[in-house]
Amino acid sequence: MADGKTIVLGVTGGIAAYKAADLVSRLVKDRCQVHVIMTEAATQFVSPLTFRTLSGNPVSTDLFSEPGTWNVRHISLAEKADLMVIAPATANIIGKIAQGIADDMLSTTVMAARCPVLIAPAMNVNMYLNPIVQENIRSLEKHGFYFIGPAAGHLACGTQGQGRMVEAAVIQEKIMDLFLGKHDFAGKKILVTAGPTREYLDPIRFLTNRSTGTMGYSLAKAAACRGAAVHLVTGPTCLADPLGIKITKVESAREMQAAVEEIFPEMDIVIKTAAVADYRPKITANQKIKKKDGDLSLSLARNPDILLELGRKKKHQILVGFAAETESLLEYAQEKMIAKNLDLIVANNIKEEGAGFGTTTNIVTIITKEGQMHRLPQMTKIDTAHAILDHLRMLAE
Ligand SMILES: Cc1cc2nc3c(=O)[nH]c(=O)nc-3n(C[C@H](O)[C@H](O)[C@H](O)COP(=O)(O)O)c2cc1C
């Protein structure tokens, strides 16, 4: 039950708009306060009266017809919301949000929202597979929007393929699991490290790696959704700062070490996903290194092993490491867990399709100190993050 939580549900112009009525009724039964915003196109498919009756609240359809109160409705709804859901989401609304367009009540409210936004796309398969739509979805994922579906099957337009909005019951379950229901990390302080580090050769060149930070940011967001006080220490990424999370931005491995060691004593759980450089140039030139005839050799110094240090210092903390390997994955991961005194290690083969750096999905094996191995199927990184937290929950009890 999500007693008293406020959900703003955006309904856009597709056949699946009728399924949104079922979703409203389910959320109301879960004791949520549901406020529906319909686009003009959505009103062609379902009457606002349906949503007004099911939600027990006025339905917003027009940005300029304000109710007779002092507050500006799109701002007040955006501020009130614990979660925004757009179901069904047309190609049009996805494109508008991705481009920052705010030209009606729904898109304007999304722009003003600071809560998580969950989007359930529904459209013809060719529309869904259109590279522009795919690019818009990826861009929104990078900005921290959550997606559910679409499912594959028979589509209202008579074709088969991916594009069906997932059923209301599935969206309801996701809402309860990911956003509103579980507060199983309330009272826990969690440190997550993410991203690559940069080791400078001179003012403009550095050694780094392909980590995008997505797995770490997903863990930070998932832990915050489940009630933890999260501190994210991150190397440089292109990802938007997650809301409601304390963030320290660093560049080099030594900066990351300083930030982590300062916070570590007061933490309950530390999850180290950052891909920290093992080596740095022995000398960082003050000026740009000029090219000369012949080869140039770099002399590298060993960087501190942050995880090893934390393993030595840990008292009450649960320490979780990641092992990104290209061979002998499980052996290396187990060796790392023992050598670094970890409680849990998450192993992924970065050569595997759909896993590792620069992907929106991951395929991981969670290994416990007792040697139990749980291989998870290919899942989005946010779902992988929740599965890792489910295992951690058992250790933290
Ligand atoms: C019968 C019918 C069904 C439609 N179904 C969809 C759909 O499922 N998904 C979609 O993206 N667009 C669909 N459209 C097109 C949208 O309604 C159209 O792009 C509209 O501009 C969307 O506006 P909105 O995003 O503001 O609701 C449909 C149009 C018609 C006439």
C-alpha cells in the first residue's frame, strides 16, 4: 500500500488510453492520490469524466484553464507528485520531453517535475523502432527517466511486434516495487561510487576507460527510492545528477580515494561500481606535451587500491565490489572478494553482448561471501540495481 502518495498520471493520445483507466482504479485501491492530466489527443479516446470519476479528482486537460485558486496548476501538480507516470506515452510526448518542449499541460508539468517519471510507451511497431524514437528514449533514460515496456504482441493497428503498452497490473507492480512500496533501506546510509576516473598527462590529455557511470547511478537512484540516504561519489559522466542524492564529483583515483575515505566511517553500506584507473602517469606536465620526432614512452605509477583500503578499514560496514572482467570472470571475482575483504561481489563479463560499459542493460552474477552464486538474466541497469539491493537487504538485516 502506498498510503497518501501522490501520483500524477499523464494520459496521451493512443488506443491504449483505455488501459489507463484500469491503472487509475488500481492505484486508488492502493490508496494513492491520483491526479490525471490528459493531452488533447487523449480526450479523443477516453472521456475525462472516466478519469475524474475513478480518481475522484479534477482532470487537467488545458494549461490555460486554471482552477479558481491562487496556485498555478502545472507547478502545483509537479510539486505535489511523489511520482509521475505517463501511460500510455505516444511517440509524440516522448519526443517532446526529449527536446524540452513544454506546450501543453502534460509536457509543461513534466518539465517542472522533480520527482521520478515513469514512461510506458505504446505505439505501432514501426513508430517504436524508428531510430528517432529510440534515440529520444535513450536520451530520456540518460536524463534519469524510467521506462516500462512496451511489450510485443498484436497491436491495435493490426500489426504484430513491439509496441503494446504493458498491462496496468504490471505498471502498478513496478510503481509499488520501485517507487512507493518498499522503504526497506530507510535509515541506511549508502555510499555508491560510479563512473571512470581521469589520470592527466598534461592539462588536456588523460588516461581513462569506457565506464559511463550508468550502473552506479542506477544503484544510487534505486537505493534512494527504497529510502536510503545516498551519497554518490562519481567520476566524470554525461549523466544528469539524480534528484535527492548527495553528490561529490571527482576526477582522479586519488581524488576519489580522498572523498570516499572521508565519508566511509559513517556509512552502513558501500557499493563500489567506479572503474578506477589502476595506474596514473608518474608526471603530469604543467603545459601541453609537444610532439617530437620518434616515440614517446609513458612512465606509470600505481594508483591507490581504494577497495582494498576500505576492506582493511571496515568495521560495521557492508562492502560490495564489482568485477568487470573479460575472462575467467567468476574465479577472478571470487579472488577479488577474498583479497579485498568484501561481503558481496557483482561480476560481469564486459565482453558479453548486453553487459558492461556503455549499455543500458547488464548481465551479472551476484556472489556472496559464502560462495553462493546468483546469475541474473539480461535486465535494464535499474532492474539489476534493484536485484542487487534485494540481495543486500538480506545481509543488512
Ligand atoms: C486511432 C489512432 C490511434 C493512435 N494511436 C497511437 C499510439 O498508440 N501511439 C502513438 O504514439 N500515437 C498514436 N496515434 C497518433 C497520436 O494520437 C498523435 O501523434 C497525437 O499527436 C499525439 O498527441 P499527444 O502526444 O499530445 O497525445 C494515434 C492516432 C489515431 C488517430
